[in-house]
Amino acid sequence: MTHPPLPPLIRATDLADVLGRDGLRVLDASTGLALGPEGAGYVATPLLDAYRRAHIPAAVFADVRNGLSDPDAPLDFTLPGPGRFAAQIGALGVGDGDDVVVYDSGGAWATRVWWLLRLHGHDRVSVLDGGLRAWQAAGMPTEAGEVTPRPATFTARPRPELLADVDEVAALSASGGCLVNALDPATFRGEQPVNPYPRRGRIPGSTNLPFDGLLDAATGRFRPVAELTRLLRAAGLLDGGRAVTYCGGGIAATVPAFAAFLVDGTEVAVFDGSLTEWTGDPDRPVEVG
């Protein structure tokens, strides 16, 4: 039986109503992120132990750092090739036609997996609003241990329009196109206390829309659609032209991309290499201040 697709953003109570339904797959993408030694980049840690202590019933752990990225790429979290992604997501039990709900324990990991699935042609994917915190706050049950998924067949159908590379970003920067930096204001200005990137600053011509400003700080849930619309429109993401978001490594940038799709179906591309790639090339200009 084919069910109507779930909404892009699903509430804990609504997920509880469909949990256990045939063809529904729930993924826990929780990942920890901390500055590396002496501020040299970031160190990402899959929160598998936390998942084993408490997760949504039947949820499968999705290792974004080691599984859903290219392990041979020089940059962390680099988009995997279609074949690798299909094999990895299929090993998590996600098959063609399945509904997928992704959650995390804070950050932008759920929207990263949402973007990865849509980039590979799988549109039946939703994000749990507020993640595990909202699930527990609603009084919903969790379970311990680890779920072993039944492998499924996933067919990758890449949608390159959802991805921007460094050359396109350079062209957008030069032409005054819509480039949105999803990091905090201090990092946007190049004034962060510790700099984890090769150089400080932003891609010239960028506007700043911090990803966490799209979320309610108290609950971790997305702000109301009217507020999201105002913020996204002010950043130029709803103007109808080509728009690209970026951050440090392609994770936080997926939050405004998701929000734009949520409010009116706008498709926004993500610069996967983001500041790590851009500032790693000394020939690429940066702006500060």
C-alpha cells in the first residue's frame, strides 16, 4: 500500500501516529562537533553511544561522518558519489519508495541527510521538528540498544541542480548573485575568537543568515513559517533566482536550504565544500568586517 507522503517537517506527535507503518524508515543522524586541537578544524563524532542509550523506537543510526560522506576526499563530509551513497543508505534499510524521517540531537545533521536524500532523487524524506529533544519533551517512548536494519535497494537519481561547486560559487560572487553564509555573525565577519578554517572571512558578496536563527533556541524546533519567510526573503533566498547557501563544510548550509523548501518549495543549492574549500585556495578572495 502506498501512503501519501509525509510533510517535510513532521511533529513528534504526528510521527508517533505513523511509527511502525510499512515503508517508514527513521534515521538518527546525531553527531557531535568540536574544535580540533589548537582550533585546527573541527572534529566530528558520531553519537552512537548516545543512540544506544536512547533512541526513537525502530530508528537506525546513520553515521554521517563515516558512512554518508566520501572517506577518500580531502575535506570532511564531502558528498559521496552516487554509487557509494546508494549502497550506504540502502544498508540503513532505505529503499526506493520508502518514507524517511530523519532526526538528530541538535545541530544540522538531520537536514544534511534530508538534503543528501533529495540530492539523490529521494523526495519522500522529512525532518523531525526539534529532533530527539522534542520527541522526549512530548513524552514519547525511547528504546535502548541498536537496531539492525534489513538492507534495501536504493536507486540514486542525482539532481545536480541542488549542488553548487566552487566555480559556480565564484561566478555568483563575481556577478552579485545570491550567496548566503549560514554561520554565526562573528565568523561571517572573520572575527571569531578561534578560526577553524584556512583563512578568516567570507566569500565576497555573501549575506549572513545564521542557521540557528531559523530555530527556536528553547526547543530546537523551526520558527513559524511566517518568521522563516521573513528571514529567508531578507536574505534573498526566495527571490526566484539561483541561490546557494554555504557554511564551513556543507552541514549548517542545509538548514536554510531546508527552510526555503519548507515555506514554499523553493529549491536552494548547497556549496558542499563551503568555506573549508574556498579559504583553502589562496587565490580565492575573502571579505572581512
